[in-house]
Amino acid sequence: MDVEETQVMTRTGEFTSTTLSWDTAVRGRVAAAVDRLSGPLNDLIERDANDGDTRMLVADFFDVGLNYSKYQDMTTEYRTSGDSIDYAIVRDGKLFAPVEVRRVGQELDQRNIQTARRLAAEEGAEWVFLTNGRLWKVYHLRPTEDGGNRPVEILDVDLTDTDAYHRNLDALFHISHEAVEHGRLDNLRRWKESIEAAPLAEIVRGDAVVEAVRAELRAATGHPGHEGETDEVRRALVEEVIARGLLAD
């Protein structure tokens, strides 16, 4: 059987898909890097290491786990308009994502990416990475009507959460060099957008969902059906189930 047609079950036991050989190899490499760096990461956490030591671990993971060359794909202290960030991932000579690194013991939130967000906007980049080695957050800068952007969290990983080990590996796979090249990160972004309230509301009132709900109600009630029942189901969904303001006129 062709390797590209092989059915691959990931270590989660929850995800099966026809997977290209590069996909399987990259997932294995990411897992190996997470395992390899877990010891040094725990050491950093125990001694509440400073920013510099945390940056070294982050750079190693980008290199050995995510396949971004420290010499070709990453640059340090990227500067513009007087501001600087810890790292910048560069693709085809252009900024792809600023990377902000905080010390391993610091909690992370959107306040930490203000400089990176401004830099990304100036350079036309759509992504911002934020990490303290333990936590990894990836934001997509969604354009707003006023010409600005709004950071939307796409990935949120805690490498110390052992219960989320497999989920973390899958998440980190999406920011690997290969996954970005194959459009997987952007596909994930589109998926995240599609499951927001407004687009889901549009799907819920669509014919396929209305028909499925109607069939379920018939089965539950034993009712054989009547004229206008489809419209009744749709009206109930739109007026009683879906929150006001989510549907387009």
C-alpha cells in the first residue's frame, strides 16, 4: 500500500485520517522534541529561570522540534520603529511571525504581545507567537473594519499538563515549518473561525440541520408529519434557540 494512502492513527487514539508521509514524520519529530526537552524545561521551572535561559530552550525547540533553522529561518531582536522582539520567523525574506518570549515562570496574556502585534501590522504579518517555554500561544491577527487588527487565539498549549500531552503534540504540529508550508496552520485558523457563534448559527438554520432536527423530533414523538413542520422547526431554531444578533439579515 502506498504510504500516502495508509490510514494513520495518531498517539491520541482519537484522530484517524489519510496522512501524507511528511505529516507522520513531523508529528514524530515534534513528540521526540517535547520528550527530550521536558527535563530541561522542568529544571527551568524549578529554579524560576530568567528570560535569557528560557529563550535558549525556546530556540532549541523551534530548531529541533519545529524545524526552523536558527540561522536561516529565525532572527533575534528583530527591530522596527525602535521596538524589538525576541525572535522573528522569516519566510521567503518576509516576516511571518514575531515571537515573544517571557521567563518560564511568568503567566501569559495578550498584554505580552503588544509590541509584536504592532510590528506584525507594520510588516504585513498575520501571526504572533507567545511562549515562556511552558506555555505556547499562537494568535492570528484578524483585520478589523477600522483598518486595525484583533488578535484571535488559535493555539493554547501547556506542556506541564500531562493530561493534555497528545492534544499538545497535535497543536504544536500545526506551527512546524512543514505544516505552515502545507497550509495546515491556515486551515486550522479557518476551522477556528468556522466554529464561532455567528457562522455556526448560519449552519444551524440551514436545510441540512433543519431536516436532521425534524427527523429527530418525529422519531421522539411518533408524529408522522404535517404540512409546514419544516418551517416550524426553522422558526423555532431562529427565534428560540439561536441568540439574537448572530444571524445575518
